Amino acid sequence: MRLQGKTALVTGSTRGIGLGIARAFAREGAAVVVTARSGKDCQAVAEEIGKEGRRAIAIPADLSKSEEVRRLARDAESALGGRVDILVNNAGQPRVAPSVELPEADYRYTLDLNLNAYFLLSQETGRGMLSRRSGAIVNVSSVNGTLAFPQRLAYCVAKAGVNMLTKVLAIEWAGQGVRVNAIAPGYVATEMVKGLAAKGILDQERLSRRTPMGRLGLPEEVAEAAVFLASDAATFITGSVLTVDGGWMAYGYL
């Protein structure tokens, strides 16, 4: 029960890494706000967590829209008794296209969802954390925040921005009791990755061979890293980007 008595807002928490984090936080004792675009999906996850004797609240929101991000922050604080102790910025998705053909609308949407929403939610919930001199923010970045992949321009730009957002907020807020860290997953066996593989955009077997551990990661493995960074076990850790990639970034041999 490493998060006993804490409250948490986890974005993009109806599938993949976000779902794994929401489940892990609830298991560790936190009350969790589950959010994604689909109200039906949010409610289903909240009910699933509730059946395990944990508390979860469903609040749908479209985080590509600034007004929806701010509303989510207000509604989450209200639902959680006036405070968000832990924020996990996770919601996001890539746009895969040759850079010369990438529509400006897709570029802007990717940055709005994968970067601007992180900033706005951190700012909105951070005010309360700073006033209480206590809080933890965990941003889900990617190895693409450091490594350039072709045809993923907007996503790579957004994740690089997430890494710097993490570091700047961390050094500004460190003296006021608020820690800000990030997780940089490699390829994880999520529904999104499986869907891209089904479309022929990704080759899961090739990705597994490229990973030194010989497999893709699991959402539960990323969730354990999030629990650690959000818990009191990480009280002297801020401004860090924790890589969870099975050795992908360390491997440079052909």
C-alpha cells in the first residue's frame, strides 16, 4: 500500500500504459480519477477498480482541447475531496507520416495532446500541490524524447518537449515540496502498438529482436516505475527521466 491515502489523476487511463498505472495506483491504496475521451470506457474501468474494493471516479475529457484540460483539473480536484496528490500525464498518440506530407493539423493535434495538455494539467493541479507543499507529477514520455524515429516528427518533438517540461518544473518546484519526473518507455505491448502492427506500420517480431531483453515491455512494468516515482520511496528524486525500455536506448550495435 505504497500510495495509501493519496489521490491521483491518471490521463489516458482506459487502455495500455495508463490503464496499467490506474490499476497499480488503486492496488497501492490511491483513489484514482480515470479519464479518456470515452465516458463509457472511463466508467467501465472505474467499475472494474471498484469491484476490487478500491475507489475510482470516471471523468471523460478530450485533452487535445485546452478548455477540456482545465475542466478536467477542476472536476478531478472536486471529485477527490479538493486535492490531487499525484498527477500522471499519460494520454497521447502518434501520427505516422513522412514529414514532407504531415498535415499541419495533425502536427498541431499531436503537440496539443502529447505536450500542451501535460503543461496545462501540471499548471492547474500544481497550484494546489504548491499551496500544500506536497505532490508528485509523473509524465509519461518515450524513448522518442531522445531518439529520432522516421515519420514520427510531431511525436518525437512532443516527447522531447515533455522531457524538458519535466526538468524545468522540477527545478522550479523542488523547494516547495513538489516532485516532477518522467518515464520514457520503449516499445510496450499495448493495444495501440498491436493496432499499428496489424496495419503493417510496426513489426513486433523485429522490434522484439531489436530490444536486448528480446521482447516488448508490459504496461504493468511501466506502471511499477510510476508507482515508485509517485511514492515516498522516491522523495529525493526529481527532474529525472527514467528509461523503461528493455535496454533499447543502451543498444547501439548492428
